[in-house]
Amino acid sequence: MTETASTEPAVPFRILPALTDLNREFWTAGARGELRFLRCNACGYYNHPPTPVCPRCHSKDLAPHTVSGQATLHTYTVNHQAWMPGPELPYVIAIVELPEQEGLRLTTNIVNCAIDDLAIGMPMQVTFEHHTDGEDEIYIPLFEPEA
Amino acid sequence: MSKFIEKSTVISGVGQSAIGRRLFRDPLELTLDACLAAIEDAGLTTKDIDGVATYPGPMSVPPGFSGAGVVDVQDALRLELGWWSGGIEAPGQLGSVINACLAVAAGLANHVLCFRSVWEGSAQGTKGRASTMPGGGGGGSFRASGFMEWTLPFAAPSAAPWIALMAQRHFYEFGTTREQLGQIPINARKNAALNPNAIYTDPMTMDDYLNVRMVSSPLSLYDCDVPCDGATAVIVSHVDTIPDLRKPPVHVEAVGTALRGRPSWDQFDDLTTMACRDAAAQLWGRTELTAADVQLAEMYDGFSFIALAWLEAMGFCGHGEAGPFLEGGQNIARDGGVLPLNTHGGQLSAGRLHGYGFLHEACTQLWGEGGARQVPGHPEVGVACAGGGPLAGALLLTSHR
């Protein structure tokens, strides 16, 4: 189970990702407030979900690269079904698209936004939710309306 | 002979087990019931069956998702096989049937028994679908990996929200409405009332649809199919064996299996459509027939929106035009519609037989064996389409060549 230090505000239960060499920066760079994607050093292509070889130029020279943290709300759903213990119902699942590359998207949750205020196309920005699990400090990238 | 070798294959027989919300029967028994019924329907015996294909093969998770694998059936019926294949990596559930067509056309087998067997109703029991989600709905030390790494941490473990995201994007781009989408479940329920094997047969009105509880907007409970127990089997045979068959078979006119976009629920290039776009385009490139020739469509409705995407992909209306096409429901009506849709009730009302139910129904209709739900006017051309998201496989079928 996720352990929450008593000095921090309680965070909802989440199923956390298994960390690997390829995805570690994505899930942990939020500690520095950064959203990072694996990117090809040879051709500049953001390779997400991360794989060991660039899908565009087949280079193996890939490294995490920090993006702006901005995004556009591409689509969303207001989820009313209790699939698992987690956020209070209903909660918003969304796909956001990042400005850095056409079609570079993330499935995420929208926070700090009234459901009635959601509109496809609205500008969003990343915010992180911190979880400690054993040795791992994981920062889940969530999105909120741009300030 | 045409260069498209699927034209040398036919569907010679179909069969189904008992189907129910929760049967609490041995899933292998259900599987064998369906297989033996299909073999008998084709006028064959187990000695004639020299191939077996299935989707997805043996799996213990999610519970009830697979009732048997190829070798279970091969051993249970003591089959002697020239070819066999089972697996989840395929162009949708009917990809297994298309594999069988290719094997028959290649001469590896003459009569391939294809089956799909589910017992999700019993396996889920009273615990509901959430009990089948990765992590068991409980968590503990479970960590998400693979493609679920990108959805589970956001409490999106089910295809319901994944498809809802696509539906919402379609609504946004094209002005599609819930009233238009709702014609798919309402039509399915109307047809299910005439199907003695359907799960839900009570009439459903537009008010019922609009007022039922939401699952993931814009998808409500009635946009989601119903888990059930049951098995479906079909026999794929070579055209050269037609003299050995009990009845004139259904001909495989063309198949579609393409996957050209990213195999992902959120990275696919256009979230208002799915892999069905590419499978359908490929299918139409393998036949002289066109969408205008099709007289009935049996299309995957694990969620209503998937059937909408198939309608557009197959060209029964333009991309983005399914809303107006569905408006009022007349176009898809079993009796008098330009394109009778899911004439058995689909998975929405006849149960989540997972792809094979659509092929079973298309053949049943083309044989004129639909009973009370038979499409009037002796339809001769139909399609069976299965799979959503990155999964898509389709067959164009004719009652004679």
C-alpha cells in the first residue's frame, strides 16, 4: 500500500507504475517539478511510451528531455464507475496533447477544475501528485487549467 | 482463381452453446457444445475436422475471459490436425477465423473449427466488473506495467473510459449526440426481443437510455455490453469441399486485417476512429462489391461507440456522419432499414460472446435461419466486424458466388 507520511496531506490511493530504466525519469522527475519524456538525441523525436530504439530514425541515443508542462485538453470523460478504490466519484480522466510534438499525448486526470468548466481545447498545465512506495518516490503527472 | 485467396473459403456451419448471464457450467463443456453443434450444422464429423483456431487461447486473467484453448478441444474431441492456432495477438477476435481462412486457402487444412468461449458472467459472480480489473480492485503491492502503465495510475483500468474518451472527441468534432448514439443500444434491444438466446429482452425507450446511470460520460450503462457465459463456433471450409457439406455454405468474399496506426488507446492518430478504419479500407480493396451492396451488418458493440466507428469505417456513412445516419434509428432497423444492424441484439443485449456472436449472426441471416428476427427480403451480402481500439478484423460474406 502507498504510505503517506503524516506530515503530508493525504493523497488518494493509486495503482503506481513499476519503474524501469526507460520510464524512471517520466515518473520521478516531478520531484523537481519537471515533466520529462524520452527523446531521440539524433532526430529530436519524443518517444512515448518509451522504447529502446527511436521509432523514427532507429537511433539508440535516447535521453530524457524536459518539456514545458503545457498541454491542450484533447478529450475527457467524467467517470462515475468505481473501478478501484481511488479518487472520489465522479472523477475526470482525460487525454491531453503536448505542444512539443503533434500527437504526443498522455492519459491523465484533470484536477483543480469544476466539471462544468471543462472544454476540449482548453489550455492545461501539469501538476504532480507525490507518492512514496518503499524506495520509490513517484510523481504522478496530473493536469489543471493553465494559470 | 482470384488473387485474393480468402475467396476459396466458406463458412460451412455455425454452432452455439447455451448462453446466459451466469450459467455456472464447465466452460469446456460449453465450448464443446458449440463446437459439436457447428460440426453437425456443416454436415461433418469430428473426423473431418483437421484444423482448429481460437481467440485468445487459454488465459486465467481476466476471470472467465477464456473457456478453453486449442489443445483442450483437440484432446477432448480427439481431433487429428493439419494446422492449429490460438492467441490473443490477432486482428480482433475474428482474426482467429481469418487465420483459419488463410490456412484453408494454403492447403494446411480443409475444415477448421474456430471457437470463442467465455464465462465472464459466472466468473465475476456478484462482484461486478471491477473485480476483474488489474490489481483486483484491491491494490496491495501491485504495480502497473506494459500498456496498462499509462492508464492504471490514472484510475482508468477499463475500456469503458478509454472508449468514452474517443466518443467524447467524436461528439466534439462532429456534433454527435447521446440521442444518436443511443439508437445503437435501443436497436439492439429491439432485435434481442426476437432472439430466444438473448440476455436482455425488455423494451428500452430513449427515455430509459437517457436516464440510466452514467459509467464514463458520454457512455452510460446501456452503452456497455453485458458479460455472459457461452461459446460460439464456426467451421471454415475449402470451396472444394462444398459437395460434402450439408447445405450451401456462406462464402468469404473478402477480409480486412490491417493495423496502420499506433496500437494504442491514446496515441492513435485520430481518436474519432480506430484500427477498424484501416481493416475496412483493406477489405474493400479485395472485392468488387461496395458498401452499397451490403444488406446487413453485424458489428462489434462491446461499447455502442465501437459499432458507430465500424459504421463509418466500413463506409456505410462518411467519417463523422454516423450521428445523422443513426438519427431516429430507421436506417439500422432490422425490418425496413437500409442497413439492419446487430440483428440478434449485439453484445449489448444478447451477451458479450466477444466477436464471434456477430459472425454467427451474419451467417444465420444469410442462410435465412433467423426465425422471428430474420431480416426480410433474403439478404445475400453481409458483414461481420469485430474488435475495438487497436483490434479490428472484418469479413465480407455472401450467400452465393
